[in-house]
Amino acid sequence: MSLSDDVLGRARVKDTEALEAFYDELGKRDTVALWTVANKIEPWFPQPASVPILWRYEDIRPFVIDSLDLVKPEDAGRRVVALVNPERKDVTAAVGLLYTGLQGMGPGESMTAHRHMAAALRFVVEGQGAWTVVDGQKLKVGPRDFAITPSFTWHEHGNEDSDEPVIWQDGLDIPLVNALDAGFYEVHPNHYQERGAVVNSSLLTYGAGQLRPVGFEDGWTKPYSPLFAYPWEPTYAALQNAAKASEGSPYDGILLEYSNPRTGGSVMPTLSAHIQLLRADQHTRAHRHTGSVVYNVAKGEGYSVIAGRRFDWKQGDIFVVPSWAWHEHANLSTSDDAVLFSFNDFPVMRSLSFWREEAYLENDGHQPIQ
Amino acid sequence: MSLSDDVLGRARVKDTEALEAFYDELGKRDTVALWTVANKIEPWFPQPASVPILWRYEDIRPFVIDSLDLVKPEDAGRRVVALVNPERKDVTAAVGLLYTGLQGMGPGESMTAHRHMAAALRFVVEGQGAWTVVDGQKLKVGPRDFAITPSFTWHEHGNEDSDEPVIWQDGLDIPLVNALDAGFYEVHPNHYQERGAVVNSSLLTYGAGQLRPVGFEDGWTKPYSPLFAYPWEPTYAALQNAAKASEGSPYDGILLEYSNPRTGGSVMPTLSAHIQLLRADQHTRAHRHTGSVVYNVAKGEGYSVIAGRRFDWKQGDIFVVPSWAWHEHANLSTSDDAVLFSFNDFPVMRSLSFWREEAYLENDGHQPIQ
Amino acid sequence: MSLSDDVLGRARVKDTEALEAFYDELGKRDTVALWTVANKIEPWFPQPASVPILWRYEDIRPFVIDSLDLVKPEDAGRRVVALVNPERKDVTAAVGLLYTGLQGMGPGESMTAHRHMAAALRFVVEGQGAWTVVDGQKLKVGPRDFAITPSFTWHEHGNEDSDEPVIWQDGLDIPLVNALDAGFYEVHPNHYQERGAVVNSSLLTYGAGQLRPVGFEDGWTKPYSPLFAYPWEPTYAALQNAAKASEGSPYDGILLEYSNPRTGGSVMPTLSAHIQLLRADQHTRAHRHTGSVVYNVAKGEGYSVIAGRRFDWKQGDIFVVPSWAWHEHANLSTSDDAVLFSFNDFPVMRSLSFWREEAYLENDGHQPIQ
Amino acid sequence: MSLSDDVLGRARVKDTEALEAFYDELGKRDTVALWTVANKIEPWFPQPASVPILWRYEDIRPFVIDSLDLVKPEDAGRRVVALVNPERKDVTAAVGLLYTGLQGMGPGESMTAHRHMAAALRFVVEGQGAWTVVDGQKLKVGPRDFAITPSFTWHEHGNEDSDEPVIWQDGLDIPLVNALDAGFYEVHPNHYQERGAVVNSSLLTYGAGQLRPVGFEDGWTKPYSPLFAYPWEPTYAALQNAAKASEGSPYDGILLEYSNPRTGGSVMPTLSAHIQLLRADQHTRAHRHTGSVVYNVAKGEGYSVIAGRRFDWKQGDIFVVPSWAWHEHANLSTSDDAVLFSFNDFPVMRSLSFWREEAYLENDGHQPIQ
């Protein structure tokens, strides 16, 4: 594929005095000559402003802890250190149209309830006391548990029965919602929701995804998963089981998608999440695809090569892969597996038919590192 | 609703000599006057030929055991005592268009491979050594495990590593396939399939229904579940979990449908299966619906009232509920739960928009017993 | 494929005295040894009881006309000569699980309203005065128009503004409904429906299938087409247009399916209908498939070869193709096209994954005629 | 709903020296304190940067005509005056994430072929000679015809058999594609496509949306309509027919969506288009919804009130309604209907579950004009 714009079929008009006058007149009428912007707005391939970047948990954690003293929850709403791509500060995105941050909650704290168009998900990094109430259902979540707060569900959370802070990673589609001018926000009229008597009721009811309740809890027509929490232990067991039966993906090892047991699809219409296991010593092959990804290292040590740059990671670190960037992952341990949690906007790419995928064929599937 | 046919809007033509001559002439031309058959073929409500019936396991089991000596597997294909509704012998149906039977396999026996348009499912009643190979995948199944053999998958089975016979219940849609003139059958060209190295690979890969493999095993486009086996232990645990979170259905207690984790739908397009828990002392309310059901008592003792008749059951017994028959279930134990396995043709009723359901409102939801 | 049952993998048990005693005991317990019936209920390929058959319109029409005098509409419900396959008299089927008949209505007559689980469709053969009211919407239909009366919609019809009788072909899935024990029937409490002011409103609203009403008439969630009538003129124009752009199907010429404009699918969940054009002199190649078909010759003269037998037809004739029977069609005119209307149970075959199709490869695609 | 941010549940942290230092340190680490941006990125309701705006055809047309002389097609790619919202110049959007422009083609001109991820649609404003080739299929389109060029279909166009220029409106989802970092672009290797022999073949084949080709042209699995052109005459007839049967929508009059006849859904996964008829004298009620709309006045004269401002329009004028802006339409003629063509991103809003709609209840449904 030619990457020069000086070819038939691309815009290559030379400026003239007459044209400049023409452009001036157009500008006065809220118009522009397409050929002056065409090559920029119709690039040969995706040109994300986002860059690959890694945040070390040990660097960011102290600020999350500090924030617990610096601001009060009732003033801040919540204490979150948002991770922002250098070129995406205007929209507070970590990568593409995805937002992420690390949220801290001190022992005994609880936040007030609200809801918004943006969909949210949580991946617990540390602390035993985390709870969240989603549309009246109380969930208790521990380290490496995954939970969802779908679009416009009431939610509030806190930290109880614990002397330690909780830190979890938030993932939201806020920049996407704003790009589409669809943001709504409400505070709960009573500040706190009434809660059902049973904790983790969605997990009790839907936690065996292949067994569907019938005649109760089955009028579900909402566009998201009725299962709100996906605990770590059975998730890790599922990774290990699948590893007994399959080599997995050459690009991702054993990759599982947290799914809506009602549909087999993604947990929410805009965000999906994955958990993946890299065997000891495994180094995957590179590929690239449309869609943006935010990773959290759930277990182990290793590195990823993203767009030719190596990013070393260990548990708790967060890094991102922009759309169409080559990426591959390596587990540095010779004895233990490594596990990566990630979330992405793939459901959007698929709904809109924007999904594209390509394998890196040269050099045995591995990028040269810059 | 008037049940008399002597009303405006029903056929009520009186015979005359002229009409009899007319009918004779029609008969010679492969025709008939609609009004002579209309009331029969368009009944006020379903008029199944099938009757409610219960087969006691202790009555039928000896015949299954005897069959192991009486005929050789290579002559019989398989040794099955088929359970046949008295009014459905012409199509070998247990109820409606559903076939069922009890199949025996002696220690060390194995059957040859075949495939057919009819979909099959198994519910193991006794014996530890059962295996089946479905499209090259070997499954090991024990008591109360549920397994499927979807339409036109190669399959063969046997009994290994055991000194005892295996008896499982087969459920198939053979009468449905034949009613629609769609039956095909093939014997495997090599009599036995090649098998993958990993036993129960679908269970390892898809057994956490809410975690979907990505980048491997995910090109599944077949109209049935990629998960072929549903073991008893996690199924029973799911029943107990759901019972903590919900009252369940007033008609069925805690009722779970074995589902296709790819879609959240039934395991196969023509047959679905349920597992249901009746709490100690529970007596459900009666309802009725279109669609036929075959039950197998997985655990406990109790009775069901079907169309006004009481059928007492205990573990291993099999009974049927015809379409549109009132039915309710009672657990006779005051301390233990009871569990019913069942399979049905509900996916057919729903695909064709024939589903209808009605609660029994009188007498606090309980039928008078005849 | 071997068609002998004396092979490994089929049932081939020889009778013995011991077995006969065993069978007797099984019979007393509402059971049967599977191997005694297996080969019959699991045939190598479909064994329909239905045979190919053609009813000549000129043979049947006089009986329809006679019936108008012989019985009163209020006694007969409606005057229909049902066409019955010789081997399917028990279920009043024309072929497979499909019912068809020719209904007559004298000038000025009107029938009372009822509804039933069975889905109905009409193809008008002669007469200008036909009307039908479907769920309160009055339709006027003329020769070769197609109309639907979906499952459990109230309907009534008649013949107005005309001195001639109307004869239309009815198609219903009555035998399917009964095979699945799902039949319900109601007479309208007022005997006649109230009618909307606008005739053919569904045609005005949805008659340009690629233009969907928004903000009105668009809460449609029913499982059938909101378009109830498909007039002949635009249908025939569509056939001619498609013939300009495509050769069409080698087996069927230009074949169009009357579709639900909301979904692109069949008009009803159990029945679909086709219209097809055979060019002058065209003789299609043979194929076979699961599913049953009833044809009505809308225009022209020709013949079809079905399971090796030739059936000559002209306008108004009705013939059937049973499941899995080879069939091919020939237009005998060297100058004019021929058009066949047909309806079928293909939506059932597809919903249940029973669809199979095969081309006749020998002899240039043409069957030898017996 | 309170619109103040000084409430519990919103961020309302006061700056302190300690916090400023904290923010500085965060800034060095590609992070930000969420509460400093939360209220901006999670607004109470959508805050589009786009403003309502109308471009008068008589103002813009001269520039389109001038461009035909000013630049050569082979240098410009195509001569388009793009209409750009004052606050959306950075992404060349007319409103939200929608692009639009007026494209001119001189008599006898033809452009070279390319394809891109962005989906395109055309609405012809003037000129008889327009043609386009989409994936090898040549279409001829005249005034007020609508045509689509789905994502990554090869396309080229021109103006033939005419002495007059063609001007059509282009609509694309370019800003959406770029917001999601999914843009790809290719020039055709031969600069021009090979073309099928039949012009408008998709129209001939699929132009009766309720009649679906079977056995030919029916392997369609692409995520967009197989029908590429929707001519004006039958579209206008459909509007008039629907107006006989229904009042239509209180907000939009008779509103029809150009649909994919395969699915009944939108013509493309990211863009949909509507045609709507306002009866003589009709003044619709106001409503608002998420999603952006670009209108082109196909016929008549009137005005729209958008976010409290009145925009008068006549044939050829283009105007936009941003997300969540109140809007209502009025036909100023007392004798003739008016017709508005429009396109939108509603399929995106629905796929992502971002759709919201609200009626304006006060003042009899009419906004006060500012």
C-alpha cells in the first residue's frame, strides 16, 4: 500500500491565489473545501492520538492513598486518580475513548449513590472490604474480582469490615459517551439505595452461566448481563481448565471473555472485559486490531511489546494498547503463569462493523524492539 | 368458552342423502368436505392422544439388565427399553413427539458409532463407567450427569473401568423428526471415531458458561451448545445457590434450564432440559402449558398431580406430562430437598410461536385429585 | 450409502422364543425393545407417507360451486373442498403437515369471525369480490393476490360487489399444530369484528417493504408480518424485474419469497410462501430438500417431474412435493412465462435445523420419467 | 433535576495549596484527580459542542459550481464543499460525528475509484446525469433519489448523458470512524472498477422489499443493505400511501426509514436515513432525543424550531439538529405537502444503548422562539 498522498485518488491540490480567496469565502459560510482536509480525515490507516503507556502501580498507589486524607468523599464524589494518555487530556481518556482510574476507599467509608449513561466496571487490586450496591443488589468483592455497573444503574460503594484501604481500578466509557453527546447524570434522591437482603444475589442466581433460571428472575430484557460479579477463584480455575484442553490463541494465550450468560455476548453493549493466562515462558506472537485496550496485571511478571516498544510489567501495573498498534505479550517466569485482566471497546467496534484484525507475519511473529 | 360444537362458528351440517352422494364423489378425488372434519382438526383446545403415565424404575430396570444377556450389542445396535405412551405406539413416543428409553451397557462394552437427524440427550441413572464420544470428543459421565448428542453428530458409547452395568435415560426427538419427514441415519464408515486426547474437553473449555473462549474454539456457528456435558455436582450446587437468592417459580420451585453458553438459549434447537429443586415439604401450584415433558426423578420422593391424577415417585422413576395438562409437584420429605430432571420440546413450541401457559387459579392452585 | 439394514450399526436381532416372551412382558408395561422398531423410526432417509399428487382445477371447481348450494355458511362454518393426500387422511394433510383446500364464497355472502392457533394464508384463484378482515383490518383481494391470517388473529371473510363466486385456495398448518398438541380455537364473541375505516391499511403502510414507518405503527413485536396482503401486480412486476438482473435459481427460475418487511424473514413462523417465474421454454434442474410444498399454478402451462413422475399443469391446478422428493419444473410455452405460487413449511425446517438440500447431478440434472 | 454542581454527589472540592501541589505531582505522571474534571466529563445532560445551523442552498451552490473550474477532479479526488459546524472544525463535522457536503460533477466527468471504512450516502439535489458504481454495480440516480455506499465498498461516480452539472449531498460517518480510530482508505488498483452489465441491478432484484430473492443473490451476509438505490418516485408514493392510513408521528408527520430489506433495519450499521412528509399546514410537536441529524429539504417550504431558534427552509437547504436539542417542524404551505430527507447516527445510539427520547410537554408541544 502506497503511503504517499501524491497519487491519483488522494487530494493533491496546489495552493493558488484564486484558491486562497475561494477558501476564505468558504470559511465565512461555515464550510470548507473537502480536498484541503480529505487526506487528514481519511487516513490510509488509523492514526490514534493515544500512545502506548504503562503506569506502575507502585508509582500511582501513594497518590491514591494520599487522596484519602486530602479530600473528603462527600466533596470529591469519589477519590480517583485517573490515568490519562498524554495526547488525550482533552477528553480524559486512557486510550481511545476509554477512561480508567484507580479508586481508593478508606476503612468504613461509603460513597453516595448516583447513576449515569456511562457504563462502569471494576477490577479490585487490593483490600478485602470492598462492596458495591448496583440497582439495589449488594455485592462484596475481593482482590482480582471483576464487577460491572451497567449504564444508568444506580450505584454506590464502600469499604467495610476491614482495617485496610481498598483500591480498585475503574473502567468507563465516558469519552465515548461524550463523543456521541449522550451523557446523563443523576444523584440518587435519597443519597443511598435500599438494598435486597441477599448479598451477591446475581452471583447465586446466574453464577453457573450454563444454567439459566426459569420462571423466576427470567424476564430479563436489559441490554447487559444480569450477572454483576465474576469472582477470581472460579475465573482462575476456568483459565487453568481451558489450558488443559487447548493451546489457546497464538496472540493471547488462554483468553476468556467475561460474558453475559443470557446471550453469550459481552457484559455490556459498549465495554467488554477479558482475562488471559500466559503459560510459564510463553511469548505470544504479535497482532493488531481496531479497538483500544486497557490492561491490568492480575498475576505475575513479564512484558509486552506495543508498537515496537517494550513495557515491563508486574502485578498491579496498568498499560494500554491503542487501536491498530502491534502488540505481543511475554511471561518472564519459567515456572509460574501470568494473568492479565483487560477491558476494551470491542463491542462497539463489532456493533459498528469497524472490527479489523491482522497478524504480524515477519520475524516469526515478533516485532523488532525500538 | 363454550365447548359445544353446536354453535355458530363451528361446523354443524346435518347429513342428507344429497350430501352423502357429494361426499362419495369427493372421496374419489382425494378430497373431503372440510365441514365434516373441521371440529376434529380444529379443537377448542389441545387434545393430545398421549396420557399421563409413570414408569417405576424398579419395574423397568430388570428388563434393561436382562436385555444385556438376551441380545448382543452388535445385533441390537443398543439395548434400550423404550417407554411408550399407550396411545402413541404408532410413533414410539413417550409423550407428544418425544421419545425416551432406558439404555443398559455391560462392563467393558462399547457400541459402534452412528449419527442421525434426531437429537439425543442422556441422563445417567446408575453406574460409574459410562463414556460417550460425540464428534470425536470423549466424555465420561456419572450418575445424574446430563449430556447431549446434537443432531447429526457422530456418537458411540460404552462402559469402562467398572464392574457394574450403566443405565442411562435416552431422550430423543425421533417422533418429531419423523412427523416432519426429516429423518436421516448413517453408520460411521470406520465403525468407531478417532478421539481427541483430552477427555471432557468441552467441559474444560466451556464449563464456566459466563467465560467465553476467545481466539480459540470460538468459531462456533453450530445451532447447538458447544458444551456437551453438565455434571451433577456443580448443577446441584447451582440449585442450592439459587435457592438462597430466590423463592423460585410457584409452579416449579427452583427451576434451571441447561443452556448453551454461546447464546443463553436451549442446548439444542428441538430439545431443552431442566433441573429443578423442590424444597422440603414444598408443594407447588398447578399450571399448564403447550409442550410435552418427560421427567426423571434425580433425588428424593414425592408425587405429582397431572390432569387430576396423583403419581407417586422416587429416585429413578420416569413420568410424563402431556401438552396442556394441569400439573403440580410435591416433595414428601419434611427435611430433604427433591430434584427432578426433565426434558421437553419447548424450543419447538417457542420457535413456532405455539407456546401458551396458564395458571390454575381455583382451590389455592391445587387440583382436586380424581 | 448402504440401504440394507443387515449391517453393523443397524438393528438385526433374530426372533427367539426367549425374546418373544421378553417382548410380551415389555408390552404389558407400556414399553418396547428399541431394536424391534429402531430401523423403522430411524430410517436411512425420509420416508414420507405423502405421495406426489396433482388436483386439476377443472375437476375440483364444480364441487366447490356445488357446495355453495348444498350447505349454508352458518352451518358449515365455511364451504371448503379440502385436498387430502391418499396416505394422510388421518390428519387431513395435502402433504406432510400442510393442509390446503379450495374455498368458495357466493356473491354477497359473509362468514363469521373466529381465530385459531393454526396460521392461514390465501391465494385467490377466481372472482373479484373477495374481502377478509384480519384483526380488524379489512383487506380486498383479487385474483392471484396473496394474503395472510397469522396464528390467533381474528378473521372473517366474504364476497361483495360482485355477481360471481370467489374461489381461493386456503393453506394452513393445521396438521402441524395438531402433531404438536397445540390447537386452540375461539369463535368471536360478537360473531363479527369491528373494522378500521381504511381498507388495506397494512398495504398502504408497509407495502414498500424497504421503507419502514417510524413513530407510528412501529411498535410491532408480533412474530409475523405486519403486511397482510401482497397484490399480484407489483409481485409480477418484481418477478419480471428480477429476471432482468439475474438468471435466478437453476432449480426454480426466478424465485421470490413473500417476506415480513420488519425482519426480511418468512411471513409467519410456520408457513412461508413463494412466487416463481419460469421463462418461456425453461426447464429447471432437479433437486430435493426436506420440507413439504403445495403449488398453485398462477399463470401458464407446463409440467413438473416429481419423484420420477410427470405431472402436467395449467392455471389453477394444485400439486404437492413431499419432503426429500426430487423435483424439477418445465414451462411448455415457447413464448410466455409461467408463474407458480407455492407455500411450504420451510420456516419450521430452518427453525429446527432440519433443512437439507441436494442437487440431482446425473443426466444433466433431469430425472428419468417412470 | 438540580443543575447546580454544589450538591452532595457531585465534585465540589475547594482548591488548597496542598491540593495544588498534589495536582502538580499527578500531572507529571500522566494522571489527574478525577474530581477536578468529573463534573465536566459527566454532565447532567448532553452538552454537544455542535450548534443548530442552516446552510441555504442558494448560498452554497455557487461555490460548488465554481469548484468545478477551480480544481481538477484528478487533483481534488472530488470537488466537495463540506458543511462544518462552527465548533466542530477540528473533526470536520456538520453535527455530532456526522460529516456532510455538497459535491459537484461537471457533464462528462468521472472520478476514480476508492474505498474507505467510512460509510457514505448520497441524496441527489440537482442534475439528471449522475451515476455511481458501488462494488461493481452501476447505479443511475436522479433528483431526490437516495443511494448508499457502505463501508469499504469500492466506489466511483460521475455525470453522463447530460449538459448540466450534478450536485448531490454526501453524508458520511468520517468523524465517528476517526473518533474510534478505525479509518482505512484504499485507492483502487486499476483506478476504475469493472462493471456488471445490468444497471441498477440491486434495484431490480431487491426493489420490492417484501419479496426476497431465493436461490440467487441470497447468500447475503454483509452488515448493510443489498439494495443500494431508493428512487424518489416510489418513495414519495409510499409517503402518500402511508398518509392515507395513518396520522403519523406527532413529532415528525409521516416518517419512513429507508431500510435494509434483508433485516428491516437501517441501511448501514452506522448511518440511517429518513424521508418524511409534512401535510399542508402541519406543525409538529417538539421532542428531543440523543443522536444527531442532518436534514435536506426535498420539497416545499417551511421552518423548524431547534433549541428555541427558528430556521426557515426551502428546497435544497440543509440544516442540522444536535443531540438532545428540542426540535419541531412546520410546513408553511396551506395546500402542498413538504418533504424532508434526513440522515442520522441513530443506529449507533441504538447499538450502544444510548438512545433516549423525550416529548416537549409544555405550551401544547411548541417551544417559545428566542
